[in-house]
Amino acid sequence: MTTILQINSARAFARRPVDAARRRTHRKLQQSNPGATLVKRNLLADNLSHLDDATLGAFFTPADQRTPEQAAINAKSEALINELQAADSVVIVALLYNFGISSQLKTYFDWIARAGISFRYTATGPEGLVKGKKVFVVSARGGKYVGTPN
Ligand SMILES: Cc1cc2nc3c(=O)[nH]c(=O)nc-3n(C[C@H](O)[C@H](O)[C@H](O)COP(=O)(O)O)c2cc1C
């Protein structure tokens, strides 16, 4: 059974009646992959903390020395990595916010980029440990750039 992970990283501007990019992506994925398991990760609801002292402290404290709070942060981070590892394909809905990705999406990357878990350092440089996935980025923006078609 194919598993597709849809990562929703921002909410469309409130003037819209629906969150078009996220909903359209979900509908299209369902239509074109009827047998697949579709897992939705809603980064708006997750409210992951930025890499502040508490979060970084939790990530870098050895497992046997963690406080309960640090253990909970690590459990959440590892659950996100396991969810990613379990997916065959990943669809990232990346709305353009102020010429970049949303802070929620950047924070998600901070929570899943863990040395020794999702990547490791080797003698020839870093090696990703999340392998064999197809990743699609659905990018939506409100503006139009000079020289691009309508
Ligand atoms: C805070 C904020 C910043 C945005 N910044 C940009 C931008 O820099 N460039 C742009 O083209 N659109 C920008 N947009 C528009 C969003 O990219 C657009 O609303 C979103 O892609 C719409 O997706 P939808 O089809 O789900 O409504 C911004 C929207 C918001 C709310």
C-alpha cells in the first residue's frame, strides 16, 4: 500500500472562502491515487517551537539525561521523522510568504533535520538517512513576477 504524506504549512489569506492550495492538492491526490493512504500533517495545528534554548537543549541532551519536557520534545521530533520515513511520497504545500517559505515549514525542517537520526556526518560530508522518496512541492503565490506568463 502506497502512503502519501501531505504537509500543509500555511493558511491561505483570510479573504479566500477556502484554503484553496491545500484543499485542491488533497482532492487531486485522492483522485489520482485512489488506493493510497493519504496522511495529512498540519503544521499550523502542530505549533512547533522555534529552535529556542528549550528545543535545542532537548535535541542535544543525551537520552538518559533528559528531563520529562526534553523527552517529550524528542518524542515529537522522532514521531515526525518516523511519519516521514513511513511515507513513499511526500507532497509539500508551500505557499509563498514574504518571498520565502512560511516559518512553520522552516520550523518543521528544523524538527526533522536531526544528526544521527535523519542524517549523519560522514568523512565525505553529510548523508541523508531519509531515502527513496519522491518529494513534490506544490508552490502557490498571490503575485505575478515581471516577465512571467499570466
Ligand atoms: C503574510 C503573507 C505573505 C505573502 N507573501 C507573498 C509574496 O511575497 N509573494 C506572493 O506572490 N504572494 C504572497 N502571498 C500570497 C500567498 O502566497 C497566497 O495567498 C497563497 O499562495 C494563496 O494560496 P491559495 O490558493 O490557497 O489561496 C502572501 C500571503 C500572505 C498571507
